[in-house]
Amino acid sequence: MDRDALHDLLLERIGASADVVLREAQPAVRLSRQLIKDEDIPVGASKIGGRPDIPPGVVWPGRYQIAHSFLAQINLADVAPHDEAQLLPISGRLYFFYGLAFQVSGFNPDDRGGWTVLYDDAAVSDLIRTDPPSSLVALDSQFYLLQNGLYMPIRLTPQATWTLPDRYSERGIEITRSLGEGSESESNSDEEDEDKDEIAEEDAYSYAGVVAKSRSAIAGPRHQMLGYPTLVQGDMELECQLVSHGIYCGNGRWKDDPRTPALEAGARNWVLLLQIDTDLDARLEWGDAARLYFWIERHALAERRFADVWFVYQSG
């Protein structure tokens, strides 16, 4: 949904407050998916799963001598025309790997190393479609979503869209209250219904209804770059800021950590680099309605310091 269409939807659903809410909107890139054989996906194209197309000399990442599972590669030249925020590099590729054997969640500073994001701008002619290491193939018996050490291949096609704060985010709750619709302070307990874009008829003309309708403009799982995430639990920016600076966030004690006040302002600098959704048709299921999120600070993105990406796992 483009910005003009989102504005029209806001006018229809919430009337006079439309312009105020629209100011909160952020551009994003939705990644529509097509289930397809890996051999039918061009080398270097954007995809989830299958075998990665990496240049010679790039070492398959891992931890403790166990290879990470290959999640996705993103062809940034294909994404660039749809990146209205102009935050991403306009060429090269990003590769995302996740340590399935460790299944870190991102709330512990010790989780660092449980994922890897690589950037490379080699010519397509230099890329090699690479088989997974044997340590990854050995995990097949433990994880049904792997076949020969790989996720099912999915071709990704970028499309520009505009996003609003999730209705369960702190900002979404503030917007809901400002519209006189009450508070949605609980966790996203009905995530399954929202995933199906099912909003009760009496809620269709609410902020929650606008968010659901705008998301459903592009069908399929919510694989996405940039913009606001689709939450399963709660906001992640502050978590990324604190944990990446060594503060454990698996309980509420971070609030009493003397380092927290000086770090909190930096939460606004985090950008959603990639969100990978549960996709049952492709056997992408890490938990109950789980999503995988890769975040990066805005200045690190500008400097292409993808080693500084922080990962968050959320499930229902």
C-alpha cells in the first residue's frame, strides 16, 4: 500500500485524525514470496532458503564448529527502487544466517555469534551456489524444517509499501489512546487472528483495523525490510540497544541497571533490516507464530557494518 492509499484508508476509517496518524508512517519493502525449485531461481536473486550464492573465499559462518543455517539472501539492486527511505546499499547482496542448533533469542549479550549477516558486492558471474557443510546436514534429524541442511527455497520479490506502528507497540498504544479507542496494553495474544487479517466488524474503523487492512494489501507472509515490524510480543528497539551494550534483558532487572538511562535514547536509532515470518507452506516454523528479526543501528547501516546487526526471536 503506497502512502496515498494509506492516507485514503485513514480518512475512511478514522476521519479527522488521518493526517496526524499518517505522520507516523514509515516506508518499508515487503518481500512477496513464490515457492519454487532452487534451480529455477537465478543466481544472485533474492530468496529464502535453498543454497546461498556466495563468491569464492567466503566462509560459511557458524559457531562452535556447527554451521549456521542459511536463511536468506537479498539482492539489493532489486530492492533499491522500492527503498523509498534510501537506507539500504543500492548494490550487492546481504546474506542472513541463523544458528538453528543454538536458537538464541537475542535477550542475552552472550547470544552474539548465534547469527551472521554478510554483505558482498561481487559480480554475479563470480557467485557459486554452495552446498551446506556436513555439520548442518547432520541437523536434519533434529529439525523437520531442514532438508539436506537447507530450508525450502522461496523466491522473493520486493515491493514498496508503507507501515504504521503495530497496534501492540508502545507508539501504537499511544495512537489508540489518542483516538479515544482505549488501551491495548496486553501482549499480542490474538496474533493468530491478526496474522489472518481478521478484525471484528466493530473494530474495522479503529486504529487496529487500519493496521490490519494496510498489511493485508500485500498477500502472504510478512517478510519485510525496513519500516515498522509486525510484533509477536513487544517492541524490540530498546532491547537491541541494551543487549548489544552488554545488558541482559531476559527479566526486568535491566530497568535497575545503572547503564540503562544513558543508553535508552539510542533505541530510536535502530532500524529493522529484515523480518522473516512464519510460512507454513514453506515449512518455515520456529515456534508458535514465530518471527525472526534482524536489527541494525542507522549509522552502522550507512557504514555497511553488518557485523553489528542484532537479532531478536519472538513467538507466541
